[in-house]
Amino acid sequence: MPSDHPKDNDIHVVLHEIRGDLERQGQMLQECHEYITGGKKVGDGLAYRLTALEHQTAKDAESRSFWMRTIGTTAVGAFITGIFAILFKSGGNGHP
């Protein structure tokens, strides 16, 4: 595409540089996309790993809350049982 006019040549050089920059940016975007999605190996992508981590965290939180409820219920039940044991042991008047 060279032209006889020097101004046209400068414009062509600048446009060629811009095109090269755009192609490099496109390649970088593609690399970022593959890194995030995992490309052909979905399990290697950040999105998949983040979802798996969120799932594991939710599972851990659910398990933790289950055990906290269980321990809390057991503690309250033991406290009530202890109070009633003291009441019934002393003959119902509440004094040992």
C-alpha cells in the first residue's frame, strides 16, 4: 500500500502500528479469558475454582452451624435436666 505521498506513508505506518497494538491487546484478552474460564480444561479456570471454593465454604459453614446448634441444644437440655434433678432430689421444694 505504499504511496508516492510521504504523508500517506506516515499514515499507513501509524495505522499499521495501531493494528499491531490491537492484535496484541486481543491476544492478551484471549489469554485472560482462557485463564479465567480454563479454556479447554474448565477445571483449571479461575471461575470453576472460585465456584468450587464458594461451595466448599458454604458446606463448611452449614456443618459448623449444625454442630453449634447441636451443642447448644445439648447444653440447654443438660442445664434443664440438672435443674429438675436438683428440684426432685430435694423433694420438690427447691432446697437441697
